[in-house]
Amino acid sequence: MESEDLVRDRSPRPLVDAPAFLWQWRWRLLLGMVLIIPFFVPIPRALQNHPVWAGFGDRLHVILLGGVALFLYWFGPLRGRLLRALIGAAIVGGSIEILQLFVGRHALWHDFFQDLIGIGIVLGFVTWRGAGSRAGLVLMCALAMLVPWQMRQIPHVVGAMKLAGERFPLLADFETKSERWIWGEDYDAQLSFARVEAPHGVVMRIRARPEGVFPAAVQRRFPADWSGYRELAVDVRVHAAPGDTVRGNISITDYEGYGSGYRIRQGFLASREWRTIVVPLRSPTTPPGHEVDLTDVFTWRLNIPWPTGETILEVDNARLRSPRLKP
């Protein structure tokens, strides 16, 4: 205890003290393990793609990185130095995302954003409880309210997954609003939905700005077993662009290849008229060296690489075709 008292004396006193039991090294060790180990435990595939479990799992980042921030603020060389402890926690969160690539997990900006929410809550809590700052209370409450706000979409995603299972091998026709909840925007793409002339009805529009790199629409949480089909077919046309044609890509990844970048990839040229883009499901992967597991497809995306001006592609009727002949 003498060495611990010496550390306390030499460090600035925290505005909010740690619970007394944490000054016992055994409890600190246990707390450190609880805060760090969950980031490096492989997540079963079923849980990773389940909207309820995945939704709650993503929010754990808020709690765990908030705990890391408090741990650094209460103990060690950053004790009592709030700003440094918060920056240290942010560095820990970023490092964890990188290290997860080596244990079969995925490095995601979304997860790092959850880390920052947890760190921000700690900032608000310490300045409110320790310094009596009302601004700290407002910050803490505002960030804490983001957690249930982010989870508001879970019932909609569950409904969209159920619909996707009922309509498979049709992946999307956008006639039902609920199905849109399993689509996402990537790299500054903007998605919208509009009704056009028959027979297409409602279509999805992917809007890309010239400053975008690979703006994309991404679909997840559909039935994962595509092994009974030979190709993915998607109807595409140009709605707005600097020219009459636009180059795009369609890529398909399985769960294992999602984080490593291995994918089936097919380039295409869209025009002002509707055309069907066909992606053979046995195409070579990019980069070479990984065969996509068609029993465990995780995502497929349509992107517009390096748009030269504001571009809008319309997409409709994504479906799997050509059932394989049974022996």
C-alpha cells in the first residue's frame, strides 16, 4: 500500500475518486481484463449478423471504452489528468480496431465512433460530478441518449430480414418500405427511393458526388446461402451524370473475406436505358487467393468508382438466377 499511496501523492487528485476497492491490485487486474478481453473474442457468425444481438453488442463499445477512460483517469501515469486520459482512451480504442484484424474481427469506423461516445460520456460525468459543471451534465445526458436512439432501427431491421427470407432469391425490388432497412450507405453515397415508369415501379437511387472515392450502396442481412444459384442479376440505369454512361462495380463478399477485402467483383457500364448486369458467382476473386464461400455470403455492394461529377444511378430487381441442376 505504501507504493500506491506514493503514486496517489505524486499524481493530481481526480475530480471524481475511484471506488475504494479498486485500489486493490486484484480488482484492478480483473477490471482491466473485463474491459479489454471482449474486444478480442471471436464473435459467432450468427450473432454478428443478428440485428438484436449485434445492436446490443455495438453499444458495448460505449460502456467498455468509457470504462477504459475512467481506468486511465484513476490509475497510472495519467491519473488525475482528464484530457490526457481521454486522449489515451481514444488511442486505445483506435489500436483495438487495428489489432482486431489479427483475430478474425473487423476494424470499423462505426465501432470507433461508439468508443468516442463512451469517452465523451466520461468527460461529461467527471466535469459534472467533480466540478459541478452543468454543461458536463448536458453533455453526458445528450451522449447517453444516443445509445437508445441508435437502436431505434432494430425492429425495422428484424422485419426487413424476415421479408428477405420470405422473398429469397429476390434480394430487392424496393416496393416495400421495410426492405430498405437492410441497405446502407458507404463512402459518402446518398441513398433515396423514387417511383419511376412501369414496369420498374419504386427504385433505389445512389447519389455520388465528385469528391467521393468509391460511394456505394451495401446490402446485408439477407439469406446467406447462395450456393444454389449461378449468378446475381441487377437492373441498372443512369438517372443523372456528366455523360451518358457511368462505370460501376458490383462486389460480393463472404463473412471470412469481409474484413480482408477478398470479394467477387464485376465491373459494368451503365447507360441511360435500363440494362441487366450479371455477376457470375464463380468469378475469380479480387485480389486472387480466396474463394468466396457461397454458403456464407455476408454483403454485396454496388459502387461508383471515382465519379467525375454528380452522378445518380437507379437500381432495381436484384435477384439470384439460374438454379443449379441437382444430380
